[in-house]
Amino acid sequence: MPDYRATGRACASRWLSLPALWLTINLAPLANEPSCTLHDGKDVPSVQLPLRHEARHEHRGYYEGLLQLALDKFETEYGPCHVTVPESYKPQVRRYLDLERKTGADIIDATATPERSERFRAIPVPLLKGLMGYRLFFIRESDKEAFSNIQSLDDLRAFRAGQGESWFDVTLLKAHDIPVVTAPKYESLFRMLQAERFDFFPRGAQEILDEQDNFDTEGLIIEPDLLLAYPAPVYFYVHKDNVALADRVETGLRRAVNDGSFDQYYYSHPMVRKVFTELNLFERTTLYLCHPHHRDPDLLQQADTWVRPWPKRLCDNAGIPTLD
């Protein structure tokens, strides 16, 4: 098993030797308006990161810690700013509405899509270095042998995937001619797989182990040999008008990349560490999909952006699908 923490340290060391272009970024917008809010009864300004509905406890800690890391990079220049996460969860639709209406949410984490980038202000620094796009499958244990024979996308197309009906992955899978069955509620997909409504449930590499522990997965296993892969960065998003917070978080994240603290945080976090110690991620048969919204060859080859660079001719080999 490769030492991915060592890989992260090596990557960080390499970046320290490069010109720190992002450290000379114009931070004027930060001086014009506060990036954090001082709420009644509090001594330190804060930003609110709403709690997800899903039972992903390590995810909460991951995004909260990474956001705090970014904010702390400019504490000397702009003062302290704390991340606050409420105890009660909010479903996705509510989190988005709260951000849009500036009621109870200052920033959210979400997989990058054109619709979200149009609706909110994206902070275009991939927070998971591509792990969301490395999809492993929940399958029925009784189907393990059938899946062990899959060697290509053509083979996979004989099976039906299950996904949430509003997820962008549905469109992407269908564009590659992979049959998809959808459901309005995320939790029901586990029951539907058990009931043979579909055959496999693709999940992000950083999600699947936590879900195995927190949901009813009786009769289900994590398929041991396959990896479906496509670029799917996760970004922080803020309100369209919140330029100050966007600038502070983006520049803080870029500074963390340059000084190595991003990779130090990333590879030491339990959620990420478990991916590389328990899922033999890059020893699997990898089936690549082209993502039309993330196919810039220069972007896909950036060593600091991804766990590992994507194939140079990813979309040429897979074909560029049309997304309706």
C-alpha cells in the first residue's frame, strides 16, 4: 500500500519551492467589508456552516476543520473568525435556501455543478482532492461474483445504478448509457438495493465506509474490485454578494496549499486516512467517465488539485457525452 501521507508531504514540499503566486493576490475586497459577522452575545466574529442531514459525522468535522484552517490563514490581517455548526441538521434544499436568503447559513460545501455555480458564488478549490468522483459500489452480497466479471463500461451497462433523483450523477450516468433508478429520499436507496430495485449504489470513496456503519446495510457489501471515476470537485459556496468571505476563504485555502498545511490536514484526517488504508482505491479496475463540465486538460493535470492527476486524454478516450 503506498504511503499517501508521505505523498501529501512530498506534494507540499514541492509546492513550497514554487513561486507563491496566490500570496500576492489582491485582497482589497477583504478590506472593504467584513468577511465574518459578530453575532449578539458573541465575542468573536463567525461564519455559519449548516449541518448536513446525512449521518456522516466525520464529514462534519472535515469541512469544519478545513474551513477554520482557511480562515486562520488571515487572522493576523483581518482578525479571528470562528466556524459555527448548529446541532440540528438541515436537508439540502433548506441549506441552499438559507444561504440564498442569508438566514442561518453563510457557507456550504457541495459538489460542483453549473446550477450551483450560477445560484451561488463558488470558491473553486477542490476540498476533497477528487475523492467524491471516485465511486465505489454498494451491491448485494449475492451479486459479488457477477460484479467480479466486469472489466469495462460495456460490462457495467448490464446493471442498474441507484441514485437520488436530484443528483447530477443521474444525468452523467445516463449520458454514458448506464441505466439509473432514482428515489427522492437518500436513505431509501439502501432499502431499494436490498429489494433488488437496482443492482449497485455508487458512493464517493470518502462516504461509503461511514454509510456502511450508519445505515441498514444487511445483505449488502462494498464491491471489492471496481472503481468508477470521474472529476467531481467539491467546493465551498457562499452567497453571490459575499465577495469578502469568498476572497478570504479562497485565498486562505490557496495559502494552505502553498505552505503544505492543506495536505497535512487532508492526509491526517480520519475520514481520508480510512479511504487509503481500507479501500485499496488504486488497486481496483478503474472505469473512467468523461465529465463535460470538468474536462480542461490543464486543470485535470494539476498535481495539487487531485489525489492524483487524471488521464491526459480522459474525454478523448471516453467520448464527450451530451448532457440534456
